[in-house]
Amino acid sequence: MNFRHTIIFLLFVMIIFSSCSRVAVSTEKLDTPKTKLDRVLIIALSNVYDTRAMYEKELSYRLRQLGYNMFSSVNVDKSKRELFTRDEVIKLIEDKNIDGIITMKLKSVTSKERYGTSDRYISDMNNWQTYFFNYVDTYTNVYSWSYIPEQTVTVIAELHEAASKKVLYRIEVTSKNADGPEERAGEITEAVAKAFHRSGFLKKKNE
């Protein structure tokens, strides 16, 4: 292989890797639960039912594969298409003996092609930590998740303790240039599941 061919080959490799999906993860421990959380409900904060179902079921599956007792809000009542209200979540906690809640919410989307947002949505970012208490207020302006080619999408996942109503653990996952919504959901939920697994806050079924 001559010098010219070597340069072309290296450029080709660089193009391939630059178009590949990349995932970045950061975690933050905010508090410590009194005991490990056993029964955990997963809620994806999206107004789009199909997106909510995809992310909840993906994360529930991955955490169950790791040995944890998880269930998604879309499977609690399969006939319900709307987001659960604050009162409905509180009732679920009581009826299902829920120890914790995992919430997922879109933080930001950037695209080389197009993307629009609003100041109203951005201002809501400061209120995410109050989601568990001010459920309806926070839900009012939930931004609909959508797929645009070559997007960079950042999602926040938080673990809430039902007894103390505290946010225990926060995960931020950024996915770049996924091939589609399903691949992006898979990448993000896989990263979230691994991070929660490493946190040590969840109780396995055999413990």
C-alpha cells in the first residue's frame, strides 16, 4: 500500500468513526437510601406514547436482565395512553408497594439540520428536581421526543426514593448520531441500566 492509498484508507476510517454513534455518561450521587430499593416503577416523561413505551420497556428489560424487580408505567395499565398524574403516581406507590421511581426526561437535542425549542421549555429545566412533588406543574411542558438524523440527544434519568421523596441518583446520557430512534433508545437505556447497576442502590431479586 503506497502513501496515497494509506491516506485514503485513514480518511475512510475517520469518516466511519465520525459517523458512528457515541455515548457519554455522567452520574451524580445526591443521597443514600435507608435500604436498597426493591420494587421500582419506571416513567419516561414524554407526551408521545410510543416514545414513552419504547424507553420504559427498554430500560425495564435491561434492568430485569441484571436481576432487578422493575416494571414500566405503560404496563401498569395497558389501556392508559396518557401520562400518569401526580395523584395516580402516589396511588401506585401505595397499591403496588413501590420503593422507588426512575424517571427519564429529555434534556436537549441538537442537530446539524434543524431543531426548534422554546424559552418556556428551557425554563422548565430548573424545575426537574421538583418533579416528584410538583408532578402536574413539571409535566405541563414536557417536550415531545422526536428523531432527526445526526442528532445529539441528552437524557436525564433520576432515581427517587418513595419513602423519603428524595432524588438519590442522577444520570445524564448523551447519544450522538444514532442510526434511528430504536438504536438511540437502546444506547441510552443500556447506559442508564449499567449506571444504576453500579450505584448499588437497587436490590436484586435474590438478595
